Amino acid sequence: MRPKSFIAALLAASALFAAPAWAGGPLHAEIGPSGVQILDEAQPVLFYRTAPVDAAAEPWRLNYVQPLYAPDGTVLTEDRPADHLHQRGVYWAWRRILKDGVQIGDTWVMKDVTFQSKGVEYAPQPDGSVRLTVKTDWVSTAGGEHTLLFAETTVVTVPKLKKGARKLAFDTTLTALQPGLALAGTDDEKEYSGFSVRFVHNDKLSFASDGKAVEPTNAVLAAGEALTFAWPKEEGLPNWKVTLACRAQGAPLNRWVLRRELSMQTCAFPGRTPYAVPVDRPLRLQAELTIAPAG
């Protein structure tokens, strides 16, 4: 597919989001040309972006959540910050996409790869939660060609509040569309790879796991299977804490890339060692984000 026709296809796909698919309360969705807004009554919960703001300049800036809101409407994440333009709310990314052992792309900074929206479904569940299913193709753009790499299906489950807190579940399946594909982080001590969050006022955060404080390091570090991020009780900062727990192929992850400066936070998978994704064995990644009052 040529670049112009590819952009045309991308814009055509966004027409799938032109009208609300379902509305009802109190949890419901508003579906538009840029993505899906999930609300609880009139309070926004999250926005899942399915089309770029600027398709000409950044056709790849889609397939992530921004903003993510606390139950009181406080925005907890940020997109395209000046210090790291590639970072984007709640996202999942890898520094190395490999084909037969050779790097062919990078979804961390979106080099030689882009995303193409394929559709969205939204439905209420019997337990009162709602489920958003988003399908996205990963497309190689190296050399001006457009070659399919992975078919992604991400399911976001949004429950009602429970004791003032909300636990969001992300469930992503990546199916390789050609043989020889693998994912990996940077081949260094940082090992950037996996489910990531760019919080507001990231440089103010504290970190805890298993009831103990965790001190960020430059290298990936081992901690518990859940990490809690919290802001100090200062004016202008969120009065909330966020706990993140991740799994890969059903196994809990306990390796983290943590930053107490303006950057992202990541539960690292697979790290520097490439993880092969055969065409007949999709990769399943799960993450739970629990947003609770800081007190």
C-alpha cells in the first residue's frame, strides 16, 4: 500500500466511529471520529484514542488511553510532553520489533512503524461493568513500504466504583501476521519494554510495593507484582494513588522501569532478551490499574 492510499484507508477506518454504538447509564460511551470516551454518569473515566490528531505529521499517534481520569475528574496522565514527545498517556510499546533477529521497527518512539485502526466494539456486561474492544494493525513503514506485522486486540474493562476506587483491566493480544517476529526492549540496563504510563507531575511521585518504599534506579529493577504510585499531599497535585499490576502469558511480572523525573513508568516485558511471537502462538499481556483515594 502506498503512503497516500494508506492514510486514506486510515481516515476511512475512522468513519467507523462516527456515531455512538451504545449509550445508557450510568456507565456509557461516546464514540466519535477520534476515539471512545467512557463516562460514569457525566464523569469521564478515560478516552481511548483511535485516530491521530494530525494524520499528516503523526499518523501513528493512536491506540492508547489519554486522558485517564480519577473518579473526581482529576486528569492523571499526559500526552506528548515536551521532555519526551513520544510518550502518550497509558500505552504499551517496545524499543525493538525484530524480524528473523534483525530490528525492523520501534513502537516506543514509533520509528519505521505505524498503527491502523480496524474497528471498535462497546458493550455493557452483566456485572455492571462495560467492555471496550479495540482492534489495531501494526504496520511496518520501513523503506516506504507498508507491511502488516501484528494484529492487536485490546479489551478494556471499566467497572463501577467500589468504595471510591476503580480497577481498570487492560487485556491485549498480539497475533503475528508473518513468521520470525519478536519483541524486545533496549539492549541495555534500562530494558524499555511493555505496559507504560506517563503520569502528570511524574517527578513528584513516590513508589511502594508490598508495603515497602521502592527507590527508582537507572536500570530495570525487581520489586513486587504490584507497584503503587502516589503524589505528595500538595496543592495542585492529584489526591489519588494508582496501583499497577501486569501479566504476560498469564504469569505475573515483577520487573519495573521506574523514574522519579519527567518520564514514564513501566512494568517491563520482556526486557532486553527478545520474546518470539510465532504466528500460531499470540502474545497476551494484561494490566490492572487501580485508582484509589490517597488517604
